[in-house]
Amino acid sequence: DVPIQYGEIVSHDARHAIVNFAQHEGSDAVLMERHPGRLHHQFFGKPVEWILRKAPCDVVLVEDRSFDTVSEVTVLTDRSPYDPSKVRIADALASEVGATVRLVYTVQPSATTDFRETIEEYHSELIDLCSAPVATEIVETDGSVQELVAIAQRAEFLIMSRNHKLRYEFRRSRVDRVLDTVECPAVGVHAHKSERAGLPDRVFERIAF
């Protein structure tokens, strides 16, 4: 249970209102739907991308799908370090519902033994940072969306990084294509630039280099 405050902001410019409110309140994160229907028709391009670019904090994009129970929260990363916010959210959710965090790191089939051992050590370090039980997995993929979808389809609750790039204003990102395809509840986490060099990244850099 957490305290909740609620209110209503009247504005003809919803995306600016969201960002300005987060700035005014000193918010740690903005929680919003991945496809807020009313916003889509107000602006050229995608308003969500503008919010990701301008928000003063993390942005958590939720794909709300019905579920009964969750025994595992899957954090899927595509050949890059786990964003600190993504790991914290997964750990908090898993701790709340009594689930396990499953960390899934994708590698190319050509990945060396040394690199795989580095990822295993990285996973071990992340396990020590989490309160919930953690399972880890290294999966070979060719990097295609189809193979990412195949991995993600096994999830009961999926968390992925959803960072902003200019081209995503006009076409779906790889992560969006995965989140649109899976049937489970899903979250795309956009870490604010101040969060991207967090402890998981520093752990990865220390181990790898």
C-alpha cells in the first residue's frame, strides 16, 4: 500500500503539461500508457517520443494486459547493460507479488567464451543488488525482432528498455514491435540520462574492462 495523490490538469497541450508537472513536482518517474489514444491525434509525429526526450525523469510506458498471477518478471536486454531503473522496477514488482526476477541477456552466436563468462559474472553482481530471487539466462539470437519476440513470448510479465531516437517519431522501434506482439503485461522503461550510468552499468564496465 502506498499513499496516492490525485488531481486534474486542464491543458490544450497535454505533452507539455505532463513534462511541466513532472518538473514542478520533482518526480522520479512518469508512468503512462504506451499508446495514449487521445494524444495521438493532437500532434505531428508521436507525442510519447517527445515526452521521452523532454521528461526530467524516467518514463515508464505500460502495456496493460490482464493477468491473474505472476511467478516471474522477465527483464530482457538486447546486447547492452541493464538500465538501473529497469532492474529496480523488476525487483520491486517481483518482491511485491512474491515472484522471481529473470534476467535474460541476448548474445550473438559468435560471442566468445570470455564474453559469456563476463555476462555470467555481471549477472552474479546484479543478483546481489536485488531483494527478490533472481534467475539468469544467456540466449543466442541473430538480433532479429522475430527472435526477440520468440524469447519474450515466454514471459509472464516483460520489462525492456525503451529509449528515444529521432527515427522512432515516425516508425516503431524494435522494442515497440516486441511489446506490441507479446500477450503478457509489458513495460518499456526509458531511463533519464542521469540514471543511465547507474550501478548496473558501472558493474558491467568494471567486469568487462
